[in-house]
Amino acid sequence: MEASDGMEETPLPLELTRFQLSEELGFLLPHPLTELPAPYGPWMVIAHDLPRLIASHRLRSQVHQMPSLSTRHLRGREELHLAHLVLSFITMGYVWQEGEEGTVKVLPRNLAVPFWEVSQALGLPPILSHADFVLANWRRKNPKGPLEIDNLDTIISLPGGESLRGFILVTLLVEKAAVPGLKAITQAIRAVLQLDEETLHKALQELAGAIRDMTKTLKRMHDYVDPAVFYTVIRIFLSGWKDNPAMPDGLIYEGVSDEPMAFSGGSAAQSTVLHAFDELLGIHHGQESTAFLHRMRDYMPPPHRAFVEEIRRAPSLKEHVLSSGDPRLREAFNRCVSALADFRSYHITIVTKYISVAAAKAKARQAELGDEAGPSAGKPPSALEAKGTGGSHIFSFLKSVRDSTREGLICA
């Protein structure tokens, strides 16, 4: 859909619906399907049984028996998104079924080819990303009930039980908490263009409130996710085959390419929300962090990427606030920047608990058990101990991004 011609308001391109954003749900897929059409039954049977098949080490043999299915019967965005979700979860289970020391070099043709075709149709990479894991992987238990954790469930799962469910759904609720902030972006840009300082002030207040609500929602992670389960079970299935010592050569997608391809694993940096806020507030990160964040945009649905780009091209909000000389606008702008820095600080707290502290405890348990653990006990994953699942050096990256956010404050 293109912006209409004529003398209409300049901000029209930033209508949320033009970028497949929902007024109610933001970047979440508004009506995710839970079942694919009948021809794709073999995929759904495996997908619905993933935790058991992985735990019993039978997923790879099941995939090898899976028929080669054409993707031509998939119709519309919702079917494509569910197919991508299903195939990405099966792929992660297939690659990591035996842990980081039992990876494969080749994704078999009957999985690789349809996964590649669906990915091409959606403009997404052929790996599990935030767009699958969170944005398209939810359903209401009671269709008429509220979007609250007790009335929500995932569509497809992996090992990790209730902690995995909690991790996905709390992340989803953080996305939902951001929605008033996304609306505020469109209002702020329109207000700058129309020199409407009152509306701009109100939009900045809305944005700061939304970011604070995101932080409050993120704190619920402690109630629903066990750090030991996240670190030793869940995390490996979010890992990719780029910048990962466990898979240094990447993965060959049989029937697609004879050369291995490398893709980053799922990462919070793939959420479009913070990219949008950064662009609006004129936050500039360091060279390395910016390169990583821009690479993560390749893992977003193209319309969401386009939304961020449209904000980048809009007149500078920060310059407008500075030139206005209005102390109320400056304070409101700084509240947004401070709230964003606080959110990033709290994310560091979460990562410390769920990765560094959990890693230390897992190592201590392993050392304590020693030889008694036996060959079947498995080892806690270590290849990405100091890195995020997206492949970044996690703490230096998060602290750098938090500090450069703080530098975006307007000094009096």
C-alpha cells in the first residue's frame, strides 16, 4: 500500500496500519493461526510434539521421515507466518537436539527447501527469530478473554516447560506495553511537522509512560522463568549459527545452497520497538553496537523495518526540542530518554541473573557432580556463555547501548 498523492497531511505515511502494525497490539501478529491447512499435517504433528521428540532424541529421525511438501498451497500472511514458526521451531530442535557438541552440518532438503521458500515469501531469514518466537506464537485460551498471561498460551513449544512459556509470554506483554509508545511516535512526528507543541508534549508524556510500563512488565520475568531452566535448557534452542563457536562453519540448507549459511539466533535486539524509540529520540550508539543492531533489522518483517526507516527519515525531534527553547518539551524529551536508559539498565539486571549467575551455578553443579553425573546427564551449554543468542558480546553490548542512550539527554 502506498501513501496517497495530493495535498494531504505529510504524516500520513506513518499510519501504523501501513506498516502491518495493529492499533491494539503493535508489532504482534493480530490473529495468529494455530493450524495449517490439511496438506501440512506432517509438519504440525511434529511441531506439536517437539519437547517430547527432543527429550527422547527422536526428532531427527522423525524429520528424516517427513514428506517433502510444496509450499504453494500456503495462502496469505497468517498461513505463511505459522508455517515459518513451525519450520523454525523444528529446525532449532533438529540442530540442537544433541546439545552444542552434537550439532549437524546439513539441514535436510525436506525441511530446508520449504523453510527457505516460506522465508523468502515473508522476507525473513530461515531461522527462528523474535518475529516467530514471540510476535506470531501466541493464542488466547478464551478467545474473548483479555490479553493477560493467565489467558495466554504459546502455539508451538520447545523444551523448557512453564519457564519457556513464561519467557515467551512476558516478552509478548512487554511488546504489548509498548503500543501506546508506538502511537505516540506517530503523534510526535505529526506534531513536529505541524509545530503543535501541546500535542508534542502530550505525545512525549505518553511515550515515557509506555517505556516505564515496559520495564514494569519485564520485571514479571522473575515470576515465570526459572534461571536454571533458561540457561541450561531454553537458551541453546534460541542460538544461531553465526558467531557461534559450536557451529563455526554455519549450516548447509540442502537443496538451497551447497555452501553453508550463517544466521544469528533469536535476540531481543530483533524487536522493532527499541529501534523505533532510538530513531525517534535521535539516540546514536557506538560503531560496533550500531553495526550489530542494524544487522538485527534483517530479522524483522520488512514492513516493521520500513517503519523504523520512516521514523529515521522524519524531521529530527531532538533538534526541534532544542530549537524550541521550551523547558517543558526538554523535560518531557529527557523523561523519555531516561525511561529508555532505565529499561536498558533493567535488561542488564535480567541478563545478569539469567545468564552470568545461572552459568556460574550450572558450572558449580557440574563440578559438584563430577564423574557421578554420568554420560547422560549432559553439560550446561558454554559456547555462548559470554554472548547473547544473537551472537553479540552481551554485557559490553548492553552496557554500551545503555550508556549511549543516557548520552542522548538534552543538557540544560
